[in-house]
Amino acid sequence: MEVFDHIAEKYQGEHSHNPYQAALLEKISSLLPAGASVLDLGCGTGVPTAKVLTASDHRVVGVDIAERMLRLAREQVPAAEFVHADFAALPDDFGKFDAVTAFFSLLMLSKADIERTLDKIAGWLRPGGYFAIGMVNFDADSIPIEFMGVPVTVSGYLEPDLKAVLEAHGLPVETIETVFFTPTDGPQESQIFALARLPE
């Protein structure tokens, strides 16, 4: 969202050190062969996702709607390709990838748009491809909140519901966990990290 243009550096400073996201990125990287292609939805500043995956010799295409985030991403992760777009509006034939990641980006959509995007993700993945997602652990559909001083509208799921919606859209879940993460200057958050895999 364009509001993230106003908090790009602050967001990276507070949220780029999440150990649970780092662990899931390490797992994805180890599962993929060298040179695998990864689509990062809501890539932000490129840190940590694109930075970690390109350092492991994977090819990353990051998509974000916030131009300030993308300027930082291109500076910090020159090995990746970054696209200025609304990822929810990407065409069904945007490409084929070995993995797709979406860390705390789908929550900016309504639940109806999340489900439409999950269908697109299943179509962008090659058979056997992986989908990694990070979400906030709460049940809501397009509610207004203030996040880091800016107004946003967010949606969320509880862990069983997130697992169910992923699997209903053709993305069988291999691992899922609910964790607690405290940003540098923010309150503790309950978060869900899941890894799904498209059938071969």
C-alpha cells in the first residue's frame, strides 16, 4: 500500500529481524535447487526475504505497490528484480515460479481478495512448488487499525482457519506454527508462519 512509502525505513528497522521469518526463509532456501525462481509478494525493502534468497543463489522477483519501499529494495538487493505493481492485480499468467513468498502482505487485503490471490499463487507455482506465508494471528476481515502511526485496513485468520483456507485453494500445508514476535519499538504480536506445497 502507498501508506508504506511513509514508513519504509522504520518498518525495515523494526521488522526485518524476525527470527521466525528468518527460519522459514532458511528452510525454503534449503529446499530449492540453486537458481530456483522465487516470487515475493509485497516485497517491501527487499530485507530480509529477497536479500536472503539472492544470497543463496536464487532468482527473486519482488512486487510491491510502495515506490519508496522499492527504491530501498533496489539499492539493498541489486541482484533481485523488483516490479512496481499491486500484487493482487497481477495477471494469472504473470509467470511460473519454484516458490512464492508473502510475509505480512496478504493481510492488507480483504478475505475475498486473499482467496482470489491464493488461487493466482497456486497458478504461478510450478508443480511441487512452495508457498511461504506470514500472517498476524487474529480473525478479522478488512478492519481499520493504526500501524506504526499510519491508518491501514487489515484482515487475519486464526491458525486452523488459515490452514483450511490455504488447503481449500490447492495449497496443502506442510508446516504451520503460531509464534510471538516483538518488534524493536512495538508491542508483541501473535503471528502465524506456514509453508505449503503445490502437489507434484
